[in-house]
Amino acid sequence: KSQEDTAGSTMTRPDGLGQLLFPLLFDVAMLERYILLCAQEIHGGLRDKPSKPRDFYHTCYNLSGLSVAQHCSNHVEEPDEGYGDTEQSMLAPTHPCYNIRVDRVADMLKMTWTNL
């Protein structure tokens, strides 16, 4: 099968440089829904699951997952008003390996040791 057959449709890379070379292994809409509905702590921060307390590790991990879900896919359906307002929940693209914003990765890759 081609990538398009496997993934359902073509997916773009978060850096805008073309297509992903592989299909995503998770359901984008369900990941977004879980993070926005179940992982948020009412007083701020994110958690592993509703029965656990918030912590820095899971806050970072959830924000990374949400960013990847939002930007490393072809997810273009209308947002479900029950679990998220696109204006408030859209994150900047995060590099899936470095876990920092894609524009910052691009800036670092442009740097040379003489610029430090």
C-alpha cells in the first residue's frame, strides 16, 4: 500500500518541508480530546490520568503530544465545541524529537560555532 492508502490521506511535516514519510500511529482527534478533557487539572497543569495529580513531567509530555497531534497530521475537521476552542488550545509546532518549537530548531540549525 502507498502512504496515502495507509494513512487515509497525505500528512504534512510540522516544518512545512513536505510530507511525512510514515503514517501516524495514533488517532489525532482522540489524543487531542483526551488531553483537553481528561489530562487538564482544573487549577492548571496537566496529569497522566484523571486520578493522578498534575506534575511538570506530564505537563511537558501532554503539551508535546498535543502540539504533535495538531501539527504533524492532516487533521482539518471542525473543532468539537465540547472539548476545545481552536483559538485557545492551538499550540506552536513542536519538533517531535527535540521537544522545542520548530522555529527554534531551525534557528539553532542555522547557527555555527563561531556565532556562539
